[in-house]
Amino acid sequence: MAKIGNWGSHLKFETSDRRILTFNGLKRDFAARTASHVPVFGKPVLEFLGNDLQSITFTITVNAMRGISPRKIERKLLGCISAGVVAPLVVGRRTICTKAMLTNVSEAFGVVLKRGELCSAQFDLTMTEYR
């Protein structure tokens, strides 16, 4: 089994013979908080107020044929949003964010079998740094 990373104990990204849960397209956004002051004459003056919270987005694709139930992941993600779970996001041995909160989940159904059984789904996740 190869461990890729995790979000606390809630999501464990790994590959093995029995289970595959990976992510792709990880993107981190950093920004500064600023204020613009407009004098009577001349150009506006920009003031640095500090760092803004970082935002992290990535996509996970879940396939029941790879050992993970899309419905189970869906319930877990929605439960984490509802509870306001905060956990560290780690990729490899590197901590990407010490306190990350799941703030948005977008789900796209892939293969749906008869009787509405979900075989695959794609989840676009957005996490925001928690302070």
C-alpha cells in the first residue's frame, strides 16, 4: 500500500491492490488583504493589511470498482461540511495546511447502474485555511 496523503482521519489518499483513492489538480491560492485609499488629487494609495486565508482546491474521482463506495464518500464529505470539521491536510510528508476546513463540495455523477446504484462519481473539493 502506498500512502499519498490525508486530511486528518477523514480522507486517506492511498493506492493498494484493494483500494484506490487519489486526487488530482491540487491548487493552492494565496492572497493579500489590501485597502485602497483615494486622495482628492492623484492616484489611489494601496495599503497592505496582511495575509488572507489560503484556499485549496482539488478533485477526487471515486469508483466502486476500485474498492471505495461513492455514496460512502459522499456521506462522509457532507457530514464533514455540516460539522465544520477542521484537520491538517498532508501530501506525502509535507503539511500543505495545518488547519483546513472543507467549505465546498461539488459532485458529478459518473456511472449510474440500474436501480440508481452509483458506481463512480467525481468530487471537486474546496478547503479554506481555518484561523
